[in-house]
Amino acid sequence: MAPREWDAATYDSLPLPHVAWGAGVLDRMRLAGHERVLDAGCGTGRDGVALLSRWPEARLVGVDGSARMIEEARAKLGDDVELHVADLTSPLPLTEPVDAVMSVAAFHWIEDHDLLFTHLAAVMRPGARLTSDCGGQGQLAILGAALEEVTGEGKYGVSYRGVEETRASLTGAGFDVEDVRLRPDPLRIDDPEVLDTYLAVVCLGSHLVDLPLEEQRDFVRRVRTAMTEPVIDYVRLEIEAVRR
């Protein structure tokens, strides 16, 4: 499935748990501070800004499938940072290999993880570390059940992987796996208006893209009212691996 466009400005304005997920990834990266680092699925550049605030001498490269996200990242990071609109399941257009890869809340949007890890490995130096967070097995069960009730089918356009299949994909792509784990991290949003916006921008974009604009608000409302509680039941898949 081709990468889709995002409402980048609205996305950045929401009460995103992604900020804490990004900080957690940075905490786990073990950088010396001078490395060339790829942010795979860099989005609006929020995590890149956080990386450079910790390690100003790091050389950041950002890749995202959404041109709007890259525009927002460019506004945050400036013209000196190497940024690319690119599909992570295709060969990446980097000018030189990287010493580390970070990724926050991106890999679950990619269905073929064997291909994803293969293309990441291809731009990583031997010994380069991959540190990432994404949606994992069991994520968004409440929302998925609500979508089943409203549409007859669950959430699509995502791939929530488990531990063993992720280990197998990483190993097959040329990584030594240090750790892969699942961590529940639910988000409760009691304000219906904020929840509707969150669902529309963060969770339901793949379902809204083919709906006429005048029908989208009602669709989101029907999904929200079908949810058994106002909880985005995130489950994080966290990875530490080293390029062989």
C-alpha cells in the first residue's frame, strides 16, 4: 500500500503520546553524539528536533512517505538537515550509510516488515543500531471492534506485529536482535470533540480517504459512539537490534 498524506499541522497540535514514545526511543539509543542518524518515518520532525537538542553534533537524516510531513519537518529542522519523501519499502535515497536508525510510531503503517527491515539494513553500517517503537499485536482492539460494528470490517492499512514474527523479520534482514517486546500504553480521551479529532487525524485516515468530505465527520462520530470506552488502547512494539 502506498504511503498516504497526513494533515501534518493538526497532527502536531494534538495531545500525542508519541512525544513520550519518542523520548523513550532516544533514551534507548546509546549514541555518542556525533553519529549520522536516520529517522525512519520522521513525520513532522518532532523527534528529530528532540534528537538534535540532546546531541547537537549528530547528523540527522529524515525519511517519510508523506510530502506534507516532510514540509512540516523542513520548517522545524531547517535546510541543513537531509530530508526525503520516500517509501520505506523501497530502496532509500540516502547519500551515504548511517550509524544508527530511530523510528517512532511508523513501522505499523507498513505491511511488509521483511521488506522494511531489508531496506533499512541496506543503508546501515555494520554495527549500526536500530531503536524503534511502533504499534504492536493487540493494538486498537476497542477501535477495531467499533469499526466492525459500523462498517462490517476492522481497521485496515496497518500491520500490528508480534514479538516472534518481528524477531524473524529482523534476523532475516541481517540484524542481531537484542530485544523485542510488547508494552500496553492506553490513552484515555474523555472530551468527545478532542477524541473525534484524534480519531480522524491519527487513527482513521485510511478509512476517511475514500469518503466524501461531508460524510467524514458523521463517520467518525459513529465510530466513536460505538467504542465501549473512550480509550485508544495502544500496545507498543519496542525493538533494539544491531546490523550484522
